[in-house]
Amino acid sequence: MTADPAVWVQEPNTYPGPLTEVDFWTERAANLNSIHQQLSTERVKKVAKVLELVKSTYYPAFNR
């Protein structure tokens, strides 16, 4: 099963059930949690601090 819902309707005579939907959103939530963990690291905080010090226009995006 792929994370792309468009593929589900392209396969003939296959109809995803409710558990497929739950699996899809569980996978998406895991992906978002992974991204959040990566962005919360000390390394990213240091990058944000450098961007702030040099008054970078990218700083507001990193500061969120």
C-alpha cells in the first residue's frame, strides 16, 4: 500500500477500507512527528541563533 491515495483508485477492483485510511494517517502522523523531532534538535536551534545574529530574512521561519 502506498501513501498516495490517487494510486488506490487507479488499481482496478480494489477498494480501500477504513483500516487503510487509519494506516495512511498513522503513517503521516509518524512522518510529521519525525520532522518535528528533527527541527527541535540543538543543532537547528544553533542555526536559528546564527540567523538571528546576522539578521537573516530566514530567521522568522526558523524561529517558529
